[in-house]
Amino acid sequence: MDETYVINQVKEDSCFVTQDFNAEMKKARLKPPDNDLLRDYVLPDFTSIKRGFLRSLEESDGKSPNGEQLIRLNNERFSVPELLFRPSDVGVQQMGISEAIVDAISRCPTETQPHLYRNIFLTGGNCNFPGFRDRVYSDVRSMAPAEYQVNVSLSKAPSLYAWHGAAAVSQSAQFPELLVTRDDWEENGYSACAARFTI
């Protein structure tokens, strides 16, 4: 069994991005029925259960009547995605996603910044977390200058959007001009890129 694959499924099926981390943590400390976060994730055994699944709130009692392996999830459901927004919580001294967006926009010419704030586009697999777009919006809105309008859009298929873009570029007539061949790279290294592209 590939544990990374299974844990990725657990993450995709059960995690969400919270708008108020501290409030959710308070709720996670409560016992059911006051805690509606607590869920059981049934792990696959790859014979009768091919893919794991998250039990409903009513079914999540921590018991395994049929001998399935369970993972009991509580605050992990929102703490894992929270690291995308606050990596310093685990000692990674980097900006979170929202801070990085604001920082990137602030490094652009002032006259372009209002346009960039109005055109924030999210893509990638982590954008599938429920609440992701709303959290990015609220965080960026709180850091952006008050006079700027903020708009955050999400692609319809965040996990595949970059692939579709690359596929479209590969079909364009200009595609060969965007490449550095292996032979050219092996002969010239970085200077092959510097000569072909404005770096």
C-alpha cells in the first residue's frame, strides 16, 4: 500500500480551509454533538474497500463494526490546509499564500497594482479545498490598500488548469521558439536560455 497516496486521498476527502482558525480550534476541543468536525475516515483495504471515504457526522462514532481501519480526524481537517496560509506555525519561515500574493503585487509598478488585485486567479490542486478561495480573498482584502478592488477567481478544474495551458502552448506555432534543445543546453548551459529568452 502506498501510504502517500492514501494520505493524499484523506486530505482531499476530509480537509477544508477555515475562515476563523481559532474558532474552529475551540470547537474541535468540544465533545460531540457540540463538535461537528470530528469524523472517521475509513481506510481502504484494497480488497473490499478500494478507496477510503469520510463517514458522515452521524456515522462517525469511532467504532468499526466490520473491522475496517479508521483514522479519527478532528482539528487535522483544517490544521493541515492552514499551513498553506501560516507556514510559520510549523517553523517554516516563509510567507503564506495570501502574503505571497500581496508581496508579488507590491513589487510590480504602482500603476499596474489595482489591475492585479482585480485579477487574482487561483489554480492547482490545493485550490480544491472547500473555503480556499474565500480565505485567499479575505486575507488579501485585509492586506491590500483600501482603495483597491480585490477579486479572486478560481478555475473550474484547478488540478488540471496548468496542464491544459501547457497543452495549448505546445500546439501553437511559436512553440519551437520557446524551447532550448537538450543538445543546446548540454553545449551552452544557462547561456542557451539567456541567449534565447529575456532573463
